[in-house]
Amino acid sequence: MIEKEVWGRIIKDHLEHRAEVIERDVTVKFPKTPRAISIIGPRRAGKTYLMFQLINRLTSGGLPREKTVYVNFEDPRLLGAELKDLLTFLDVYYEMFPENARGECHFFLDEVQNVPDWERFVRFLLDRNQRVVVSGSSSKLLSKEIATSLRGRSLSVRVYPFSFREVLRANGLKVEKFYSTYEKAKINKLLREYLHWGGYPEVVLNPHLRAEILREIIDLTIYRDIVERWGAENLKALRLLLRMLAFSSHLSASKAYRNLKSLGIGVGKATVANYIEYFSDSMILHPLRPYVKSYKLQERMGFKPYLVDNGLLKVMGVEDEGRLLENLVFTELLKRGYEPNGELFYYVTRNGREVDFVIKGRELIQVTAELHEKNRERELRALIEAGRELGIGKLTIVTLEQDDVVKTAGKEVKVTSLKKWLLGL
């Protein structure tokens, strides 16, 4: 049982707390209907700080601070909290601010899965026209399962590691058309670091500890989200599979199974398929499927594995800049709101030429570290063929440093450097 005094102290702690946040480019609009906002995303992507950002925006917009309340259910003072304790919390809050009992307030419930039957409390608040924001990430309830638990009474907001725009913001730089010599050099340095080490907020803010932080994130995902959540027993197979996903350009469950078997790892084919699904559910893996009408053909062609952040690739030993560049372009498309296997696919033309990304009905994107004499015709022809077959006219090639417009076969292909593409310049 959580005493009233403890709840009162937690509420007052929130009122006194002013969090320094780096503004995220995440749009959150409270629905007019009684629905909660579910903030979902991979571990350590910044879900808690997005809550602080929302609180800051509300209060800077004129909402009294006491009409917001934040509770982190990983607070050791709340160990063992139950549904009845949440009702006690509400009583204490209304005792402290009786005028709020009739008005609309904003409740921010972080790591809410730690309290059994939390969904009933959230629905109770919604039925009384209160605004509710929830988040969570644990082996008990994965981040993406938070929304599911509310049975259609929530809207999901996805949070991923920093975009490059947010990395610049974290380093005191604005996105502008022109930069000084010093600013340009700093941005180029940050871009190289972003390509290799990714955008996890802790990594960006603590570059001297980045390898240790990234290893810890991998360990948390494997040991907590997968081993504890599903009881996965073959840790060696899990670790080798994750490395395989990091280094592979194409994969399928069958191919992964054969590769593990050739290494002497005793694991069943169904188990390998399950492990891939577990990584996907933990939101660190995104298997991208081909754009084909036949489901059977799609399964037979396998998927292109992308991890949610380049830092995970780096800490597992991936150094190939072509692989890092392609993964980075994918994660940026993810942050721009494109749903893998819903709006975003890869494509293979009738002649067997591959295009890295198809944004359905809108754009084709090819990724190569450098467009040069040996690969120029191959990359351009793949885009032209795919564009004709799919009826898509916007054709883009993302490279590390090149900028150009190429006209070929009656089509225009925009070649853009990674920096300009990421910043939308």
C-alpha cells in the first residue's frame, strides 16, 4: 500500500521539477474524443523526455503547472503499487487541488505497466474527460503493446532515436541554408559520427561513453525484452542471429536457420523465425519486405534487415559505409512516418534489378556511397525500370557527398548528398 504522504510528495516533486529537454520533432495532438496518447518506441529512445517536452509546451502555453502531473512507476517509492493505490493517488491529487476535480487535467503515467490493471485506471480517467499520456517499455509489456492493452482507446505516437536535425539541435546548431566555415566543419564531423554511432540521445550527449551505452541497450533488449518476455533459452543463437541481421543485406528465416546450423548452433527453424519476430516486437529490428502482390512470393523473397539505429550496427562491428548509409536512410524514412511493409518496401524489377526503397505511389530511392563509373549505369537503370513498372516519376539517389541532377532515358534522377537529404535542404 502506498501511503497518501508518499503520493503527496511525488506530486509536489513533479511541480518543482523543471526538466531540460532537447526539442524532438514529434507531433503530438490530443484527440477531442476520450483517448489516451500512447508513446511507444524502442528502449532508451527518449519516451520519458518527450513527456517532459509535452508538459513544458502545455505550461508555456498558459496551462497552470498544477493541471499537469507526472508519475514514473519505476520510482522505488512506488514499488508494489496496485490499482487501489492509483485511486488513492487521484484522491490525494484532488485534495491538493480541489478545483481540478471538475476541470480537465493532464496525467502523464510513465512505465505504467509496472502496476497491475493499470488499463482500468486509465479508462477511469478517460471516462471523466481527463487527458492521459502513457508510456512503457519492459519485458512485462513491450512498448508497442501499451496501445493494444487499451483496446482501441488510445492513439500511438512513435519515438525513435534522434534524427540528424535533432543531433544538430543537441549540439547548439540550427538548420540553415548557409553556415560559417566553423559551423560547416562541425556539422560534417557530427554527420560522420551520426553515420557510425547513430542517434540514441544518451550516445549523442555522452560520446565518450557511447560504446558502453550501446552494448547496454543490446543487453537490455536481449535479456529483458526477449529472454524474460518469451523465455528464450538459446542465448548464443540470439546473439549470433542479431549479428547476422546486422551484417546481412538480405535474409529469411530459412537462410538464418541454415547459417546457424552451419556454425554448429542447435536451434530449430521455427525457433529462429520466432527470434526474428521477437527482435521486431522489441522495435530494434525492422524487416523490410519486397513490393509484390503475392504474399507467398513476398515470403519466398525474404526481407532486408534494418536496425533502428546505426550505433547498434557499429557496436557489433559493422564498418562498411555502404551498409551504414543504407540503414541510416531507412531509419530516417521511419522517423518521417513511413510504415515499413505498409507504405515502404524494397523492389525488384522484372529484369532482376533492385531498388532499395519504394515509398508507395510517391518516390523511389536508391542508396550508394558513391556514384561512379562502375556502378552508375546499374543504379540508374534500376531506378528507370522500376519507375516505369510502378508508374513513379520521382527518382532519387542518396550518396555520401555527391549532388547532381542526371537526365537519362527521358527521366530526371536527383542525386543528393546524405547531409542535404537528411536536413531537407
